[in-house]
Amino acid sequence: MKRKPVFAALFAASLILLFATRPTECFAQIDIHIHTATNTMESHIHGLTGEAFGDGQGRPDVGAQLYRRYCIGCHGPNGDGSGENAMWFDPTMGFAKPRDFTLAVFKCRSTPTGTLPTEEDLFDSVTRGFVNTNMPSWRPLTEQERANLIAMVKAFSPRWQAEKPGAPITIPPETAPTVESILHGRELFDKIQCWKCHGPEGRGDGPSALTLTDTKGNPIRPYDFTTGERFKCGASNQDLYRIFMTGLDGTPMPSFSDNIKPEEAWDLVHFLRTLQVTLKTPELATFQTWLKGHPNTLKPIGQEVP
């Protein structure tokens, strides 16, 4: 019976310690002032009008409120990618730093290199998310909420006031993924030296891989085709074609629109699908069948021409 007061005191002390040391609220939930985004900006997507700082219906800061709740922890109050969580993203381990919206430079676009993306490009990126990063898919948000967030993203950079998005590139009908197409794509992969970054087998381990940095000086890893993971900017052959012809701005991945013809880009797409060995793609099956009948025919990729 004498132990009860001692037990009660210990229990009370434990509660005090628990509540005194419990984690603070997530930074992204705090209604912190957004410093640099002060201009009213809209987006127009899928028949919806997104607003950064007001919707004209008595609801102020619709995009800003969503940004504070979901985005500020990584992208920061200035939209420059310096949120309090950004310090934990280690590019040397493959975790890219959050996007700096003040520069208005985006990897995933349907527009030519160096130009602004369309609002639909930004909407697709927010909806899709980015594999191998801390950027999730925001599909659980309504389309209206995502449109408001796009308006907020635009509000951080003056480029959106001074420039118009580029015109989306035209993607021609895909050519047949024949073995001839695959073999020509392999020749192109060697000729334009894709292997120097992505490696002869597409494992992201080429001789230049460890030296690559983005435009802000952060290390960046080439894509490893053998993992079977989705591309950053989509999953289809059309998405892969678009990456070749627009490039990934802000990274060492250039646009090849001035180097290869549209039909050659499709050949390259078909060959790259053979590198996705874990997916067992139709292109891989076609290539493996041909290899069985033509052993020791192909020169290894990456051998310098004498």
C-alpha cells in the first residue's frame, strides 16, 4: 500500500516528460508567411481556373494555403527548395534536392529545352510525382486543388509574367519495334555516347556517371534502365520519346532534337526498352530471339573507334 504514492508520482513525472518532449507540429502545417510570392497568379487547366492568392469568391490564399500545408516543408517559404526538410535530401545517395521554383526550370516538359513548361506539364508532374525522390503523387488532392497549387508554383518566379510557355513538341506516330529498329537504336546509343552516362548495359554506371551534377552543383545520377522503375517523366514509349526531344532541363540530359531524326528517336526508344531486363518488354523478347540466331555478331557498346 505504501508503494502507491511512489507509483503515482512516477506516472505523473512520465506524463510531464512525454508531453514536454513530444515532437512539435509539422513545419508544413504552420501558417508561415510566404516571402517572395506576392503576385496574383492563375492557372488554367482542364477547364479549371487555379488561383494562388484568392479565388474571387471570398476564399483568400487558396493556393497559398495548400502550399503551406503540403509543400513548404521541402520547397520552403521562398519556393527556392530550401525548406527545413531539404537538408535531409542527400544527392550523393540519389535523393534529389527539392525543386527551386524561383528559377522556373523544370525537367518534365512537353516544350523545347530552355522554355517554360505548359501548365498541363506542371499539373501532370504534381499528379504523377517523381520516382526515386521524396516528391509523392498528389493525386489524392482534387483537380481544383492541384490547379491552385500550380498557380502558386508559378507565383514564385517572374519568368511566368515575362515569358509564355513553349509550344509542345509534336510526337509522330511510333514506328514498328522491329529488330532492325532496335539494332539501329543500339548503334545510336553507341554513336551519340549515351553509354558514357548510362553505361553500356544501361545500369547508370558509365565512366561519366560519378562526375555529373545539376545546374545548382548537386550530384545527379543517370537513370538505371535495368531497375524497371518508371521514368521520372512518365512510363510510356511516348514519354521516353519526349524526354529525348525536350531534354531534362537543369540536368546533364540534353535535348537530341538537333542530333537525331524523329524516326531515329523511335529506334532509340525501342533499344532502350531492351535494357529494361526486369520488365521483360516485347522489345527485349524480339532482341533476345535475334541474338540467339546471331551469336557473337555485335561489337560491345562503348568501344572507341580506332
